[in-house]
Amino acid sequence: MYQGLPSAAQINLPEATKAANQVICLPIYPTLESPPFLEMSELIWRQKIMHLFIFYISMFKFL
């Protein structure tokens, strides 16, 4: 709706852009079966572990 307005450009909305890049919306509903839920959980866990690993490795560059 507002996407085409110049004021909606990412450059004009730094806080909204930052928040949008840090939020994940998961499909969670009563009839969601286990396999898709487990796949999503595993992907999130792998990303978290990868970020921690990258942070840990980057710390050695300063030693």
C-alpha cells in the first residue's frame, strides 16, 4: 500500500529496516504437523550455531 511512496524507501526508515532484518515470522497453527515444525526448528538452530561459531572465530583475529 505504502511501498511506492518515496517516504517508504529503506534509506528513510533505518530503524524499521533494522527491525525487519532481525525478525522472523514462523507459521505456527494448531494443525501444523511435526515434520515442517522440526525442519524450521533445525534451520533456526543451525543458523544460531553458525553465528556463534563465526563470532567465536572472529574473536581470535584480535588476539
